[in-house]
Amino acid sequence: MTVPPPPRLPRLALVACTWVLAWACGPAGAPAGPGSLDAAAGAADAAVSDQAGADSAAQQDPAPLADAATAIGPDAVPDAAGADTAAAAGADTTAADAPTAEVAIAAAATPAAPYLATGKLTEVSDLLEGPWPINPGDKAKSEPPSSGTAIEDLDGDGLLDIVAHDAVGEVRLYRSLAGQPWKWNKEVVLPGYPDPRTVALYAEPDGPPVVLTAGARVAYSAYDKKKGAWIESGVARGLQVPINVAVQTAAPHDVDEDGLLDIVATIFTCNDASKPLVFVAQGNGNFAEQGVQLGLGYTGSLWNTLHTDVDGDGHPDLLAMSETCPPQNGNAYFHNRGHPSQGLRYEQQKLPPIFNAPSPMGGSPMGAAVADFDGNGQLDLFLTMIGLRDARLGGTDLGKLSPALLQKFAGDCNQLLLRQPDGKLVNTAPQAGLTAALSSTGLSMVAWTALPVDLDVDGHLDLLVTHAYDFAAFLLSDEGAAHPVFYRNLGNGKFADLSQQIGLPAPHIGRHAALADLDNDGDLDLFLGGQAAAPRLYRNDVATGGHHLSVRLHGTASNPFGLGARLQLKTTARTLVAEATIHAAPHGMAGPLVHFAWPAGEEPQSLTVIWPTGYSQKLVAGNWPIDGKPLDVAEPALFTLSSRWLPATANATSVVKARTFDPYGKPLAAPQASIELAPGDAGTFTGPTVCDNVECTRTYQPPVGVTGEAALVVTVAGKPWAVRPRVRYVAQGKP
């Protein structure tokens, strides 16, 4: 696969771009002025040089800024019970609430990487059949939502399709024409859906792709080939939500690690109805809301969730991002305890500087992305924030902010949390120039979606960030000419705004963005959602000489999308790492593909996938579709169940098979495999407990006349897989 300019940065922003005032906006505020890409690169290099001088001067300041972003790691996270006790007593004294030392910048800065790309993103919005209805919002009630999209090959023709909602009342599908990139047939997936807020993708094992829509309810739409139509069945499947609430997101996650995708939805109402809804797949196509049972019961006005393995223990955790309106319980980090023999699966802990609940500190993240931004082989976080809106709306002059006031509003700026070699996270957004971008009128913009992408293919992940209204900004019409921003990673810890040079529109109000290779040429194209505006579509015509590889995972024991897997692509010069995850992009999601890019002169050597089960699979480079369609990677069938849902009768059984494979997917005969019940679960097995051959088969029978579930522990060569399939059984006469 391969795959009229706005004014220059105003003086108040230039003043605020020194190290001492880095909390306000950083060096990458407004779009750069006109000029070639090479000239832009030179300007970026000069900016880095100027910044280094400012850094040097700032280091002599007798009272440097304190950094509210604390270094964190497993040793710095207090236990949940202690955190709750301190909060209840009003004596919360965690590191997030107290100033700490500013993160130091190396004296000898790495030279900025030269920008070797040519070409731009080319707008092709007219290829999307219109017209798009526009929701203008209501100044007396609320700001308009943004349109959004979810992109995936829904019909298996080798080209990606575009599912988009219009933020008014319709979800439509642009189905690609086989062999004809940039041509689609439009069909309606979900008509007459009031106020759609987001779309996402879902998949059952061996089932058809499903479109999830959130807004007035969670809709579950699957294409019925016999009927030739999309059939919606959310309520019938158990996706029940409270009446008259705003469901902001509905995203797939395997929250109970049983190999089935569940659905986590967020509610934003600014009252006690605000909470996450955790719909757990039951194995029969239906769902049950089990947030409280899992430990994910939480009251907070949530915008988004991110499922990622924060502490690297092989079990994905959940980060919940909250808005600063009642109930103000803050952003929450839910640590996945794995498979506890007793107690809840998830426990709430503090994760400074952002996820500090139950303390309402740390700002309002609108979106989040997880990626290796500094190339050290460890995954980092980037969180989009409201920015300095609170300071500005309070009448504060951004050109006269003192260090103390800048520190006060630091939690409202974007956060780049880089993972250090010892596992701790440190916020480096002020030094990197990522704290808050400015509009063309010099006002800080509200950031929404953040997407990591190596757009210039120099081996360093860049950032694409959208900006749009929140309610206060919309109410006061004070956003100015807001626009999306392309932050180029200079490779030395700093980023430079090359938005205009790369072809991004200025202005464009839109919260959502998605990147996907729509024409199988390897590079990633761009869909921009519109807020009170039509969405926009861009073809990637950036030429770099580098190469691309997209990877589509097919889980068997793991969930169908392989969400939670860690991937390592080794080239002759570097190792690129990524996590298969759904970045927390408001109002939509990109497809569940993992994209790699590497510079010219390097050759791929191998790809290692560490599946959610813990199984490590290695592929040696060969006839891969470099710069072409995605590479499909299937997880070997580590175990299978004949049924995940049974009546609790004497003759009801499920045949369970476990198999052994080497890292290259070749069956092994020697290692032992076993299948057992998780501690405390009920039922009986027939067949050998331990097998020494290539396949181990046991038959599970549930207890008779009761309702419950049993987790099955599959162990190979003494190592239990992290994914534990579940058999759910129900007594006759009960649902």
C-alpha cells in the first residue's frame, strides 16, 4: 500500500514562548508564514536555536517555574484505599497537588532533523457526495457537536470504507468501489438518529463488521446480506442507557480479558447521571452493563476513555477523561488487577499529573493518544486540553501572565507525558512547544483530537491536533480563526508548527479527525470532522522517499481487533513500537489498523506481535505489502470453545481446545498445556488436565440449575495466558 496564509504569531505569543513562560503556549503557536517546505524547516531550526537560548537564560532565573507534571511510575502510585481516605478527609497531598521541580533540558540539544519531504495534503472533499446538513448550535443551549467518522474495510474488497455521522440525524456509509480508489457508493446505515455524537466499529468472532453510534442511545448496526440492509438492534442486545442523556462515546474494549470485545460508553450531563457504561459481551451476541461489578463504577462528566496498558504488566488499564462541570470528580485511572481471586478487577488509583481522581485536579482532556513519541522504545501519552481558555475568559492578558499565574493554569494545557527509562512519566509539553496552540487572532484554542503520525517519514512521530469550540468558546464566539495543527517532531524533544506547509486548512472548526490509507499507497490520508461546518477530506500527496506498512490484526484467542497487542517493527536502523488501541478521538475513531513508517535507506527485518494473551508472534520480513494494502496478521488458535453460552442442564457442554505454537506460528508437540477453572468458579471437566501433545481437549459442563459464569485458565509450558475465555450459563426459565 503504499501507500491567503494567516498572520504570523503575534507578539504576545512570542513573549510567551520563552522557557519561563512556556506554560502558556510553547514555541509553536500560530501557523507559520508563507514559504517553501525547506524554508519552513530552516525557520523551525532557527526557532529551536532561539529556544535553546531562552532555555539557557531561564536556567539562571533564581525562581524557575515549578512543574505541576510529576514524574510517576509504579512506585509513586499510592494504593486506592489510601487515596480515597485522604480525599475524604480533605487532606489530599499527592505530588500532583504540590509544585515540583521543572524538567531539565539537556545542555547540548540534539540538532533538529532536516525536513526532506515535498508535497502537501490535497483537499478532495468534493469527492464525498453531499450536501452535508449543518448543525449551527444554539447560543442559549449548547454548542454544536462535530461530525466524525470510523474507517475500515467493511466489505472485504481491499479498500477502506468511510462511515460518517453528520452530527444532525444520519449515519452514512461511503462504500469503496473495488479497484477504484476515491470512488464510493453512498448508503444510509442509520437514518433518523437524533443528535449522533460518535461512530465506532465493533466485531464479534467470525461475525460481520458492526457500526456503533452513540448519542441519544447506543445503536448497534450490522449489515444483513440476505435483506440487503443495515439492521439496528442495540436495545434488543442489552445496550440500554438512561433516558434523555448525552452518550458521548461508545468504543470497543475487552475490559474483562475474555477474548470478546465489550463496549465502554461515556455519559456527559453535568449532573450525577454522568458516568461510564460498561457493556460486557455475554458470548451470545448480547451485552450486560457491569461497570460496578468490574470496579469501573464512577460518577463524572466523561468525554472519553482510553484503554491502554499504563504500567506494562500485560493487562490493559482504563483512563477516563472528565470535563470540568459537576460532578467534578476529576479524571480517573483504573488499574487492571489482572485476574484477582477476589475483589474487583479494576481499582481506582492516582496517576499524576492528570488522572488524579477522586481529587478534581488536572484539567479537562478532550482526547488522548498513546505512541512512542521520543523513540526510546516505550509508549508515551499525549492529552489534548481546553488550553488557557479559563485564563482568557477570566480577563487575564496572556501577554502579562506571571510565572505564578502560568503555573496556576498549567493543568489546562496539553500534556505530553514521556515515559522515562525507569518507567516514570514526565510532562515535557512546555519544553516541546505543545502546551497550547494559538489561533490566527492570537487566542488559545481548545484542542480535541490528537493523532500520532510520521507524516514526513523521518523516523520521528509527529502530531496532528484538531481545534474547535467548547461551550464557553462557542457562547462568546471568541475562538477566532481556529484551525487544525500539524506539529512536526524535530527529533530533539521539540515540535514545530508546519500546518500551512503541509496543507492543513486555516481556518477550520472541527473536533474530530481520522487518518487512514484510503487508496492503498501506504501513506495516511485525512478526514476532518466539521463543527457547524461540513467535514473535509484530504489525500496525502506528501513525498518522502520513505516507506509504510499498515498491520491489521486478527485475534482468535485475543479479541477480534487484537486491541491491547504490542507491536515491534525492526528495521536495519531502529525498532518502532506501537500498541493496537483506539486513540481517544472525540466523535469517531480510525479503523483498528497499526501504521508504521520508516525513512529511505532502511529495510524492514521483522515484526513481533505480543498479543493480549501474552503470546509472542514473530514474522520475518519477506513478501510484505510495503507501500500497499495492509499486512494481515492472524493470531494462531491458542484455544477455542465450541460454545460460550450454555443452559445450565446436565447435558450442556462446551468443548475446549488448547494448542501450542512457536513464535512463528508452527505447532509444537512437546510443551505441556492445561485447561482448568479459575479459582472459585463452578462446573466440571472431563478429559485430561494436562496434555503433552499438540492439542489438549477437555469438555466443560456447567453446574445444573443455576446462573453464572466460569473463566477458563489455559496454561502452556507453565505460563497462563492473560486472556481467559468465559462460559456463561443460565438456569432454565431465567433470562
